[in-house]
Amino acid sequence: MILAMGIATVLLPIIVIHFVFPGWLSALSQTGWNNVAIVAALGLAWGLGSATYGFGIAWLGLSLGFAIIMGIITAVGSTMPLLRRWGSIPWNAKLIILSGIAICVLGVGICGKAGVLRDRADVTASAVKRESKFLGGLVLCVLSGLLSAGFNLAFDYSEPIGIQAAQMGISPLFATLPRWLPIFWGGYAAIFVSMAVKMVKDGTYQRFWGPGASHDFALASGMGILHFVIVTVYGMATVYLGERLGTSVGYAIFVSFAILLANALGFVTGEWRSAPRSAIKTLYAGLGILTLAIVVLSAASTLVHGG
């Protein structure tokens, strides 16, 4: 993770921004370093959320932990930007947006329930050990969800950076690129420190040059590139949705599609092959609800643009 995220949040952004917008540092400076510091602090919160994610999942279980974390991320990460622009959104659109976010959270929860049903079909001794850490895992997952929502909140607060970049001549579409830089810096600082401490403690840092290191490096590089591309495309998509909906409706749709794709890949890789029918039916219901959420949120966006 430390290598993949280093590529995604440090190496690639600096290379791309150098060619696309050489004046990015001036844009940050003219926006005001106080604003940059707030964005970086929210990015740091996201990084801390990523660090606590692994511990929460380990103690609570993957399916339930993932559902709790993603549900909180969706609810908080989508609702807070909406509240910041509450007065500029028509009432009929507000009701539909809130309904769409609620449907999205419900879909995430049902998908998590499907995972729990699947996991119960294969109870192991480790599951019994995990049960004794349920409360601690629950607290960590809730904390991880709240902190990880800082990712989208940081991008929302970084809007002045994009405005300044556009005023300096860059296309509004590419003006989203410098907005990610302080978010990435803050997030990777937390990820790097937490992962480095853990690697030193466990002695796993030696794997960077041990047998199979080149294979792992290639995989990590691929993950980092994919992460950077996905995040960058999301940022650009918010431009098309507009400043009122980009980081609220757009983020809920972004999370919904991510979960839909993750479960689709799960089927392809055989993750659900041995799952009981009850788990699969529950998963289908959750995915259907997520699809409904996307439709509802898309309808809300047309209301806002139409009004």
C-alpha cells in the first residue's frame, strides 16, 4: 500500500501537473495558504481513515466492516457538501438528493449483509477470536468512515484552488488537478507514517528487495496508476455536474459504481461461488438498490440544471 499510494498521490500527480499546469504552485499561493492548510488537514484525516480501515476490518470482519465504513463515507461525504450549498438548490431537488443518498446507504448496508451471510457459511476459529474484539472493531470502523469522508470534503473545500487555476488560463476540466495536490500530500503523510511504523515493527520492509519484489512492484505500480486515474476522472466529472452537485450527487454515484464494480469483479473471480443462495439473493437486492440510487441521483441532477 505504501508504494502504490506513493505512486498515486506523490509521483504521478507531480509529473502530470508539471506538463498540464506548470503554474500550479502559484495557484496554490494565490488561493491562500490557509485554505491549502485546511484542504491538507482534511486530506490528513482521509489518510488516518485509510490507516484505521485495516485494523477495523481485521477486528470486525471484512463484510460488516466494509458496509459500515462505506455507509458512513457515503452519508457524510455526500451530505456535507450538499449542506454547504443548501440555499442554492431547489426544494424538490433537495428531497430527491437526500432520498438518493439514503437509498445509496441502504444499498451499501444490504450488500454488507450479503457478505455477512456469505461469511457465516464458512465460520473459522479466527472468526471466534474476532468476535471478542467486536466492540473495538466497531469503534475503529466508525472512526475510519468519519475520517475517510475527509477525502471528498477536502476536494469540496479545494474549489477556490480550481477557480484560481481557471483564472490563470487552464481549462476548468484540468483545473481540478491542482486541487488534489494538498489532499494527496496530507493523506499520504498519514499513510506513509502508519505503514512505515508497521513495516518496521513487523520486519516486512525487507520484502521490498526480497524474492518476488519485482512482481509486487509491478502490481503496486498498476494499482497506483489506476487509483490516480480513477480519482482524477472523478474530479473532472464534478465539473460537468456543476459546483452545486459535483461533490454531493457526484460522490454518491461514484461510491455506488465502485461497489457495483467491486462485486461484479467478485463474481468473475469466484468470490461468491460457494456462497449460499440467501447471500446471493441479498447481494442482488443490494446491487439493485444501489442502481436505483444512481437513477434517483441522476434525476436530481437534471432538476437542478433544469432549474
